[in-house]
Amino acid sequence: MAPVPIAGGPAGAPGQGPGRGVRDRLTVPVLAFGGILMAVMQTVVVPLLPDLPRLTGASAAAVSWTVTATLLSGAVLTPVLGRAGDMYGKRRVLLIALALMTAGSVLCALTSDIGVLITARALQGAAAAVVPVSISILRDELPPERTGSAVALMSSTVGVGAALGLPLAALIVQYADWHVMFWATSALGATGLALAWWAVRESPVREPGRFDTPGALGLAAGLVCLLLAVSQGGQWGWGSARVVGLFAAGVLVLALWWVQQLRAERPLVDLRLAARPRVALPHLTALLVGFGFYANSLVTAQLVQAPKATGYGLDLSIVATGLCLLPSGLTMLLLSPVSARISAARGPRVTLALGAAVIVAGYVVRIVDSRDLWVIILGATVISSGTTFAYSALPTLILRAVPAGQTASANGVNVLMRTIGQAVCSAAVAAVLVHHTSLVGGAEVPTLHGYLLSFAMAGTVALVACAAALVIPADPTSGGTRRALGPGRPSHDGKREDEALEGA
């Protein structure tokens, strides 16, 4: 069934009342602010991790769940909320995601109990759906000539928020009670929610039908099993009964889910559409790029904070570490319009391949020299630059390959693949560093060789991502340069976009 427009129409439609023009102009900045908030919420807990066992009276293993819970809930809720946005309204789902994120932050600010903290962090995981849903709103609301730059900006917010969140959280933790940090994020979340309610109009495109509840539950169960095994494998033991059992259960559940999705009248994920090369290859590349860039985020902070006795560490504070990462975030913000121009001129698959190649170059810099601070910052910034190009191109490729009524769910799956890539990267880097340690001051710390191996591994995966990007089929309608069209807009050959995509 084709997407069904609802009352209201696209931006600029008559009868919207006074002041609507101002809100329309602020839609992109407000959505970008929501994306930055999402990344901030994911990173603010990092400076707290070493102290949380003392502050909460919990074990280090229990404290690690404040990160794992966010990962799991985000992975599950992103495709689910994306599909709900396509069916029931993207603005409505965006507000729900922001509200859950803010409620989780308030709950963190009110408690010191580790169980409540873990629950609250799981609520904050809903924020992972903000970026894909926002990108879908941009496709529906903006004219074609503005879509590319807005999508690139939206994609860059992930890096910008992470770069801002770490030093902000570190400063608050160092000079104030740790609950103040969550009160600050609660205030930011409430501001983002209010702005989104005021500035963002409801998307005019819906895909009616009954929500696939069995599909959502099956996907949730399968993902939780797999990601839990990946994230906890190093701690529980990769050959332990729990990890092996979780892997087996995840594979079995997802196999059954796959069959159920093929038989469902309105599946949560359209697997037939997802299997097309123009959709499947961007999903695969998203997984590889997620793996490739994440090693930089994981390792840089550890490396510069390592004691000088290691022979390579710089013994920086967490605040100084956050400031070292700030150039990466600012570079992502500045390069987002550049990536949009490259996609408009050469096509998004070229931008994606270029981004992966730049990530490889960044890891070459990291391997050549990981002792001098300025070279470390340079290498990290180059990797972030490549990530900007790649992350801006991925949603554009998805927008051009799926009908308007499935943009939120398809982008949700793409973000899910990035999340899986990051989770696998985290486990792989941890495994490498655990096997390459030395005693410094009576404690085991990773060796420089271990870090360099991690960089080489991530760079190799990024190189594979570059190759995968180059084999993504070109857009059949105009040689790969067709703009992302909005709902109900005619394509260049006079047909509606959704009809043109049926034969893609």
C-alpha cells in the first residue's frame, strides 16, 4: 500500500497560521539539537564509570550495565520506533523518544541506587531513534535542494554531541556532585522536547496498517541475546555456557523472526526491500563503518590517560582528554555541508567510499605516531572527518532506495547496523588489549603494541567498507545523482517516487 498523506501538507502549505514560517525555519536546527542531545546522553556517564562503584556501593560488573543497558535498549528501540513513526506519525515518535530520554535523565538525577540507574539508562537508550526519525522528517518536510545538507548536518550531530558531552560531564563531575550532571542533562532534554513540540510539524506521510507486535518482540529478543553476548563476552568468557547459549538463542530467535517477517502482511522490517543491493549494501557498509570509526573513540581516551611510566601515555585528566576530542566534533560540524556538496555532485556512494578511505588514512596516522599529543589529535580528527562523510552519505543512500512510507524504519535499521558494528568493535578491541598488557606500578595496562593492533584492525575493516561502498549500485533513475524526493513529489520521469522505486 502506498504511503497516505495526512492533513497538513508539506512545509509552506497555506493555512498554517501566523508564526508557522518561523517554526519551519527552525525545524532543522531543532532536530539537530535533538541529535546532539542523544549523543550527549550516551557519553555523559563515561567520566563517572571509575567512581560509580564507590558512589553507588555496587560492583564494577554491575556498574558496566549503565553502558550495556543503553546499548541494548537503543538497538532494540531504534527499528521499532522507526516503524512506529512510519505508521503513526514521526513527530509523535520523536517526542516520545525525547520524553523517554529526559525521564531517564531525571531518574538518574534522583537516585544513587545502581538498579534504578541501570533502568534509567535503558530509558535513555530510546534517544537512539532520534536521528533516524529526524532524518525521515527532513525528507518529508524539506524541498529536494535542502535535503542533502540537512541530512548531513543531522548525521554529524552524533560526533558533535559526543565531543561536547565528555568534557562537559568531566567538568561537572570534577567540580560538583555527580547528580548535578544529570540535572543539567535533564534541563537540556526538557528544552529539546519543548522545542521539538513547538517547531516540528507532524509528517504528512503515513503507511497505515497494524503494528507488527510479534515482529517487534522477536527482533528485541534476538538482538538482546546477540548484543548481550558480544558486550559481556570478555567479562563472562567467550567459551562460557552463558555466552554460547546467548549466541545460540540469538541465532535461533532471529531465524524464526526472519521467517515470520516474510510471512507478515505488514512486517516490522521489509526484508524483501532490505535484500535489494541498493539497501542491503548500505546496511552492510554501515556495520563496517560503525566498527571502523569506533576504535578511535574507545582507544584515544585510554591512551592519553595512561601513565607516563608506560612509555607512551600522557597521563592526562579526563577533562583534558575531553578537550583533546573537541576538535573532532567541531570538524564533523564544519565538514557536514562539504559532504552534502560532494554527494550532490558525485553521488552519495562516492561520498561513502571517500569517508571510509579517509578513516583508513586516519588510522595510518595513528599507527605512525601515537606518542605525540598533536599527532594523536590530528589522527583522531582525520578519522572523525571520514566518519562525517560516511555517516552523511548512508541515510541519503537509504532515502533514495526506499519508498517515502518506510524511511524511518529503514533508517532505523541502518542505525541498528552501525550500533552492532560498534558493539562488535568494542568486544574486538577489548580482546586485543587484554592479550597485550604489561605491568606498570603493579597494575596491568595495555601496551602500545596492543593499541596499534587495534588501529590496524579498525583500519582494515574501514578499507573493506570502502570496497563495499564502491559496489553499491548506482541510482538507476539518473546515474546516481537523483535527489532525495519528498512524499508525493513527482520524480524526473513524471512518476511518483514510490512507483519509481518499485522497479529499483
